[in-house]
Amino acid sequence: MSAAGTTPRSTAEAQRARITAAAVRVFAEKGYHATPVADVAAEAGVSPAYVFRLFPGKIGVFVAAVADTYTRVAEALAEAGASSADTDPAARLAAMTSAYIDLVADRDLIMMQAQAQSASSVPEIREAVRAGLGEVVRVVERASGAAPADVQRFVAYGQLCHLIVQTDLGSVPASWARSVTAGIRHH
């Protein structure tokens, strides 16, 4: 409450963040091509016109949602690496793995990234995915001090973890599913 007894008005930045969070939830479900901005606006509790005031079209909202998911991953990994008491790169990667496992429990986050990858034929989306992945890789390199091959393996296992969570492979009793999920920790 402000001194006058009224609720302070939301800033455009706060509204952008709220709409971006809604966009992650909505686009995660139906993807870029099948989701109208009206669905994002409804989820955020605003009008489509307001969304268009804050973002440069549907592509702008989608790119903001993509960037948000990669930023959340990069921040979680950076924090895990920085808070690791161990300076050994393998131990720092293990700490980042634990943080990542917690993060991908958010199904919307991983589904949003999968939707972005599947729509990467759109140049702006492809660039957003590349930028996000680049941010994550740079964070892992800096925070872990690991060799490039170990960073590559970390990213590859992260993508495999996405696949396992998205398709619920942990619940499939077949031997092929056990082969894919062996040694992969996830919720």
C-alpha cells in the first residue's frame, strides 16, 4: 500500500515478467504455432492489446519466454557452482547436476525449451535458443572449471534428462527404457 492508501500501480517491467511467466506456461503446452496471443493474455489476466503494447508481437512474447527459461537454468547452475565448497570441476558439475534435477521438475520449463527447439526454423526463435544455450554453457564452463569434453557431456546428459522427464521413461518397464535411463537422476 502506498502512503495514500492505494495499491501502487504495476510497472511495465513487472507486467512483462508476469506475462512472460504466463507465456512459458501456455507455450509449453501448445507451442509457438498453435498458441494465439489471446491465450497468453488470458493466462496473464490482461488483454491481448496490452500484451502487444509490451512485446513486439507474438514472436516477441515467445522469445521472451524462451530467454526466461534459459536464464533460470543459467542462474540455478551458477548458484550451485558458486555455492559448492569443493573446487574440483567434477564436484562442481555434480552440484550443478543436483540443481538441474530440481529445476527440470518444472515441466513447463523443459516443455517450453522443447517447444522452442521444435520451432527453431523461425530465425528469431533459433537465435533465442542459441543465445540461451550459449549462456548456459558459458556459466557451466566458468562455474565448474571443467574441460570442454566434460561440459559437453554435462549438456548432453541434461538434454537426455529432458527427454526422460518429458516422456516419463522412468515408468517404462522395458529394457530399452532402462538402458536410456540408467544412471540418470531426475524427479
